[in-house]
Amino acid sequence: MGKEMSRAKFIIPEPQPSLSIVGILREALKVTIRNGKVMMSILLPVFISLSLLAVGAHLASVPILTDLLSKMALVTQEEEPVRGEVAETLGLGIVKDVRRLLVLQLVVLVFSCVVLLNFSVATISSSFEAYTGKILNLKDMLLTIRKSWKRAIVTTFFMTIIFLSIMALILILLGFVWVMSKGVYLILLTVAVVILGTCCYVYIASVWMLSMVVSIVEDDSSGLRAIDRAGELMKGKRIQGCVIMLPLTLIIGAIYRTPLGMIEKIDKITFTPMIIRIAGIWLICVVKLFMFVVYSVFYHECKKAKDELGWYAPVAPEEA
């Protein structure tokens, strides 16, 4: 037995070349197409849920907004100003309508977060397995969601705190520049702070996505540990991760902005605002799905760069 073990050798596969940014995007597209049925089974329920949520929120908010605007018009009219008990009643009604709108937006936000969280867990887990040649069935996917959703929530919570803290610091720095600078220095420093804020946003978004992948595919990682793990994996590939995130972020931003511009001109076209919003939701879901797949592939690339995907096996005595 000892002789056989002494003759055992480590078999290390030849290192494969690291993928470029275009290569990662190409691999992500291949994984999405190869795993098409599973991806569609994930995408459609998410799209339907978010669309129904948008329609329900719209139908619920329209009468509240109508009532709020009518009350504000009565309060602010100059010809016959409202006074006394009537003004007090209108003021209480305005506060009540604003409170109802805030509660409605909170419900929409919570439900959207739940849907997007399950969306990310299902997409990342299925694309992670598909990249290694395994296709998850519905049962395996539900088990993965059940095991991973708590870790994903913890990681999202800490990343949200980090993101808001850094963005608050950027805003404070921007305010300090506006107060302390004038003329050309004000313009130059403002541009510098905006560039710094943009770089921070893109980097945090990239780490956020990779930490989500880590918390979903690695059973012992969540929260700050997953974030630290993502930072370690990105060493040497930070620029690559940020460059991947930048166009995806710009595309999502353009999708958010385009429906708003179309809705502003709604009287000049035949589409309704709700149809435009639903089309925007579909595009955002598709881009988000692709983003999850891209960072699943990027996770593999980072692990490969850290030599964490190597393996060994003892060679049989007759083969030695």
C-alpha cells in the first residue's frame, strides 16, 4: 500500500488561457442559449410577477394621486383661499394620501426585492451548473433556492449598507467641493468627484454581483465573508470586472430612462404608459438574467486564476 502511494503522482491539467472580456460575454451567451429552456422557465414567472405588480401598483395609485392632486389644487388656489376647518380637513387628507402612497411604494419595493432575489438565486445556480455541463431540473433548482436565499439576503443587506455609505460619502465630498471652491476649480473638482463616484459605483456593483454568486454557490459564505471572498477573487481582475459591469449598467439605465421619455409624449403616440412600462420590465429582466450569467462565468474565471479549480488523482501502479 505504501509502495503504491509512493508511486502516486499528482495529475494537474494544463492551464487554460484566461478569457478576455469579450470571451466571458461570449461564454455567457453560449450558456444562456444552451440552458435556454431552464432560463425561460425562470424568466417568464419573474416577468409575469413584476408586470402584475406594476399593473396593480398603477391601478392602486391612480385614484390616490387623483384625490391628492385635487386636494392640493383646492389648498393652493389663490382666487378663493381655503381657511379654517376646511383647510385643516384638506391638510389631513393630503397627509393621508401621501402616507398611502408611501405604503404602496414600500409594498412594491419589498415584493420586487423578493422576486429579484429568487430570480438571482435561480439564474446564478442554474448558469453555474450549466457552465460545468450540468443542467438543473426544477426540483434541484427549488432546493438550491431553499438553501441559498438566506445567504443571499444577508449578503444583499451588507452590500446595501456599504453602497449607501460610500455614496453618502461621495455626496458629502461633492457638497464640500461646492462650498469651498469657485470658478475653474469648482468645475474641475466637480468633474473629478463625479468620475470618482462613477468608478466607485461600478466597482461596488461588480463586487456586489460577484459576492451574490459566492453566497449562492459556496455553502459556507454569506454576508461580509462572501463580500471579502469576492474581493479576494477579484484581485488581478478588478478592471475586467468593472469593464463588464459598466455597459450592463448603462444598458439598464437606458432601459429605465427610455420609457419615461416615451410616457412624457404619450399623447402623441398610440401606446399606453402601462404597455411601455411592461416592455421596459421585459428588457430589464432579460438584461438582469444575462448579467447573472455573465458574473457566474466571471466567478469561474476568477477561481481558475486563483488555481482553485485544479484537481489531482493518484495514478494506478500499472500506469506509473
